[in-house]
Amino acid sequence: MIRVVKGDRDTCLSFIEELKTRVGETEKSVEETVSDILKKVKSGGDEAVKAYSRKFDGWTPETLELSRTEMKELSKDCDPSFLESLRRAAANIREFHARQKQQSRIDPMGNGVITGQRVRGLHRVGVYVPGGTAGYPSSVLMNVIPAQVAEVGEIIMVTPPGRTGKPDPNILAAALVAGVDRVFLMGGAQAVAALAYGTESVPKVDKIVGPGNIFVATAKKQLYGVVDIDMIAGPSEILIVADDSANPEYLAADLMSQAEHDRLASAILITNSEQLAAETVKALYRQVETLSRKEIIEASLDRFGAVIVCESMEQAVEFANDLAPEHLEVCCQDPFEYLGRLDNAGSVFLGHYSPEPLGDYFAGANHVLPTGGTARFFSPLSVDDFIKKSSFIYYPKEELLKAADDIIRLAETEELTAHANSIRVRKEL
Amino acid sequence: MIRVVKGDRDTCLSFIEELKTRVGETEKSVEETVSDILKKVKSGGDEAVKAYSRKFDGWTPETLELSRTEMKELSKDCDPSFLESLRRAAANIREFHARQKQQSRIDPMGNGVITGQRVRGLHRVGVYVPGGTAGYPSSVLMNVIPAQVAEVGEIIMVTPPGRTGKPDPNILAAALVAGVDRVFLMGGAQAVAALAYGTESVPKVDKIVGPGNIFVATAKKQLYGVVDIDMIAGPSEILIVADDSANPEYLAADLMSQAEHDRLASAILITNSEQLAAETVKALYRQVETLSRKEIIEASLDRFGAVIVCESMEQAVEFANDLAPEHLEVCCQDPFEYLGRLDNAGSVFLGHYSPEPLGDYFAGANHVLPTGGTARFFSPLSVDDFIKKSSFIYYPKEELLKAADDIIRLAETEELTAHANSIRVRKEL
């Protein structure tokens, strides 16, 4: 079910290189289908969206928008205790993200010069929520709350109508808890296109976030620049760094909590303890029998799971930085000692009682994280992803004149004489 | 030389729609050439880079890296007064960007729960600097200083060797002033590929920034995800919003300072004063005769220049927000009154003595700005572009147990039973 590798630094590193090659390329046919859908929706508007809904979802709503009343009515079908759990999670998420908020700033100098940076929430954002079992209420919270904290003007959720024409009540409940302003029943590349270009009934947005299938992801990628998009998420992954203080039952459970997402998910344990490695594997075999998604777990652990027994915890840290995982659990005696040494990770889970699902659902940090080693340069979804910044400058006449010679010299060295002229006319006229 | 449009709101808005359609698509042949170069450099390393340098630049350096000694030696050829101007500009840029720096934070709760966000500079960044007259020392400062303020581990500059094998001394001087760590003499898509994949002599970077021709831009776009990249810059643009307090000579000079960049540059004036519009056009005809880049200025004003006379300053603000320009000059009596109303702009220049070249070179705000209306959702290049964030969480056992039922309920509602199991084993074992 899972490979166990034990060896020196080079053996481990070459095995890690192998583990990294996991992501394929988008098929050309998908690229072309999506590009065609985008063009048709751009020119055809609502009717084109509805035609695609009919084709792909087997159903078309009469009006694309779900009214506020319908939304509230439908969401009543959700379990009250689930709703309470959702509200507690949302409160934690809101609190965590509120601390990320950047303020506009102004830097007035003593000489009358003023520079600064204005920070504002985006005007309008679209959040894609997949249909069926791929649509998670927790993801609604994670995508919508940072936008709301950023003071985005209007947050629009889109989700496929499904064959019943009724979206999941739990999704709608999450939308209400998170603060979605409007909901449109449409999915796929056509929904992404409608958000990016706008139609008669769908207002044009400035950014589109949220997970989706390959058609949704490809549509977002193709529309990048027309609108902003979030990271394109690859398959999910966890890396656990553990020393001999760790509980193998916990490690096995955490590896499987990641592996259950899909057959491409990756779950890796790195430890310096051969005994812990062996006991974790034993626990995996035992626990998996009790789990409903056994088949998926076995398939993903089989292909992308690994237990690496390295020579020291220093090596474990080195390998973790090389892998740059989405989720990184530090199941060690002194977890905070590792915080500074672990350089690349989307989200870090410290200690024996901070398992990844705590972060996925409840602790407040975002669960939309960089995958596939991109934690080297990408960051968790945050309030920063829903703002725009504008810099501004103001110079009084006398200060511009003091700077004039420098600016003219720099512009003329770059042979941009009209730039120099713009300063010169202010000196002379 | 420049179109003048006067009319009601609808006339102006439909003219503005027309002005927006300026950017074309990358030719398929460029896409394919670049994709081929990337593959060859990925497998062939240094030798492949050198072969392309020989082919495209007509010259190959023996070693791709320029030594620190050579760098210092060559930069001595630059004019001392230019160097001083560069240093004063760099000091302003450093001061402006230092205020952008985000700190790591920790949020320890009373119950022992800890959440937080660690902020770090990227490990290694590549800065592309075009060869010949397209390589601007000011752009070296604007791309390198934010990276340095972000505490990026290593900043690598690449620039084409040119036929003499010697880069511009002014560029090297700017690199030294800004704080570049290493310089490699290579250009084009092959340089971008070498930075993204790494070669025997070029270390792999985490992000590539800086302007370049269509091959460089296409290479960056294709490698997005392997590394992070900055915005793909479109043609430059200025929008001036002016009331009757403005000086037409200044406005004409500022429009031309943008128009001189290239034939695709756009320069637009919006005012409610017909007289100011007429006088600005007159000044344009007069001043252009004195400028060395007259031909380019006339060509770009001809195609992408415009003077729009609207009915009120409220309309001017509305049109400016619709255009979302890269540079926005507010040449009005009370410029700060407009700061809150102008929603979308890369950089805002307030008042009669804050012309765009002041920002391009000297005031300290970044001159790498979103173009083509993307100021709706993109921001100026900043320290934020050179950091990575990791969130972290720590829960003590008793707090996890308090949250356990909520997490289990949320996970089970989403049918992710292995997630629930990860919490359950900690309750039970």
C-alpha cells in the first residue's frame, strides 16, 4: 500500500525527485473545448450559458440567478448542529484573516512631499463552487471570508444547478454564513466565462477564485489577464515530519486523511525513527479497513504515498524544504524549534494535537494552499488576494524643482527626452 | 496627431470602449519557438544557452557569469553625476518600499492555542534586463530594490551580452546601487529558461521579474507555475484628468512623455474644459517639434492618443475608473479630493507639479505598474511580490478535544471520513 524507503541522503533525495513528478499537462482537446466555450459565452451571453447548462448539466434554470428568498428557503434544509459548527469555524476564519488586513498609508514628509499607498478591496469577485460531492461548505467559507474581510464590493457565488435544479442546502448555508451577496446557478467553463466577460444577467467580476474540474481550471487559466485568478490547485498533499515522540496511530490517520481526497493525492512521512516508520505502516493497514474511502486511500498511497526513513532530523528538514509541501505536520517533541528551519510550506501544523483536518475546517488559517512544490513562491489564499493597491505621489513646486536636475539626467541617459521635457517645462514655463 | 472627442456621457463611453481594444494575441509561431527553446535549455543546460546566444546575439561569452570584479570594472565607465542621481533615486525607492514590508505575526490565545503567519523573502529571484536601448537603469532599481527590501536570499540579474560582450555600464552601475548579487550575460527565452530550470552554472530561481521582448514575455508566461513571474506588461499608458486650473503646456509635455515609449503607448486627456483641451492640442503641435522621438510620439498619439471633453469632472472620474490606467495624473485644483474617488489606477500623480517622470525615476513609488485596464485587480510591483507566507497552527490536546465534535461533524457532512478519523484517533487513543 505504501513504499518505505530507507537510506543515506542521496538515496532519499533521488527518491524525492521521483515523487515530485506527479503533475501532467492539460490535454489539447480540453484547451480547445474551453477556448470555444469562452468565445461563445463572450458573444452569446446568457443564452450561450443556458445552452451549455442544458448540454453539460442536463438542466437549465429559467433565470440564472437564485433569489435571496430562494437561497434562504433552500438553506433551511441543512442540519442545525452542522450550521452551528459552520458558524464557529467561520468565526475562527474571520478572526485569523482580519489580522491580515493591510491599511492604506500616507507618508507626508517635512518638505511637503507626500507619497503613499492606497489599499482597497476589489470591486467584485466571483467564487466558483463545484457541484455534487466536490462542493465543500468549508471551501465556501475559505474562499469567501477573506474576500469579505478585504471589503470586496460584491461577492458572487456560482455553482452548477445539478439535475434537480437545487443546489446543496449546506453550500447555501455556508454562503449565507460567509457573506455571499448573490448566487448564480451555472457551472463549468461557461460559468467562468460569464463571470469574466459579464452577460445580460451576470455582472462582470475582477477576480475568480475557487476550485473546479479541469474545464474550470483551464477556463480560469485562459482568462488570466481579463480577470485575476487564484492559484491553479494541483492534487492535494501532506508531508509529516516526525521524531520518535510521535504516535504512529495519529500519523497513519493523518496520512490517510490526505490520501482520501483523490487518487492523485500524496501523503509522505519523513522520520529518523525506523521503529516509528514500521509502526505507522502497521497502523495504516489496520485503520484503512474501517474507512469508507478505503479504495481511494489505497490507490493514492500506492502511487504517491511514501515513508522515508532518513538519518537525522536535520535531513528530514532538508527534504521537507526540498518538497515544499502544501500541508506540513511537525509531529515532534519541540515543534516550535522547527518553525524557523522549515522554509517552504503552505500551512504548518505544529505538535501532536494539530492534525491537518483541524486546519482544513476549524483553526482559522486558510485551507486554500499552494501545491506541487509551489510553496517555494506562492502563499496561502489571504486577504491580500482580494485587494488592489495604488501608489500616489504629490510634490510641491519647489521640491520638484530641487529634484529636476536628477530626473532630467536620468531620463536623458535613457534617451527618453520627452520625459526630460515634462520636467523642463515646469522649470521654464 | 490626436483625436479630440466632445460629447455626452454615452458618446464618450463608446469612444472609451474603442480605445480599450489595443492589445493583440501572441502569434502561434512565437509560442512554438519559445516552447522549443525552453525544452532545449531544460535538457541541454549551459551549452544550449550558449548555442542560442551565438544564434540570436551573434556572440557567446566563455562563462555565462560576469565576475564581481568585471562588474565593478565595467561600471566605472558611467558618468559620476549620473551615478549620484541614481543613488538619490535609489534612496527614495528604498524608503518607499521599506514601508511596505510585512512582518511575521503570532496570535497566541489565552487558552494555549497559537495561530500565526510567517513571512519570508523568497530564496532566489531572477531579474531580466533587456539589452540595448530597451535596458533602463531605472528599471533595474525598480525591480531589484523591492526584492532586496523583502530580504530575498539571492538576486540574480540576467542581460544579453550584446555584440561587444560588454553590458551597458549604466546598467551595471544600477545593479550595484540596487544590490544585485550575481550577473549572468544571457538574454531572450533561453535566459528565462536557465533561471527557471537552473543549469550547471545558473542557479534555479523561485521568481522571474523584469521587462522583455515578446520572446521573454512568452517564456515567462509558459513557465508560470514552475516559477512565479511578475505581471506581463502591456504597452504603457497615461491618463490625465484635468480641470481648468491645469497648464496646457504641462499636459502636452506629460502626454508626450508617455507617447514616446513606443508606437503602442497610449496617452489620453480627459477634461471638462473645452478651452484647456484646445490649448493642449496646440501645445502638443508646438512642443513635439523640439523632441528627438517626434516620429514615435506622433505615431502613438495618432493611433492611441485622445483628448476627451466631457460634461463634468464627475464624468471624468467615472471614465477614469472605467479605463483603469497604469499612470493617472490628477491635474486639478484640489487633487487630494480625487484620491478617494479614483478607484482604479496603478499610480496616481497628484497636482500640477507631480508629473509622471517624477514617479518613473525619482519619487520612490514603483514604476512597474498594471497596464491595459488590469489596475482593476493588479497592483504596482511591491515588496509583497517577493515574499512567501506560511500559516501555522498549534493546539494543545484539551483545545483539540473541545473542537473535535465540530470538526468531525463538518468532515462527515462533506463525506471525508478519514478527516474525521484523524480527529477521532486523538480522542480515543
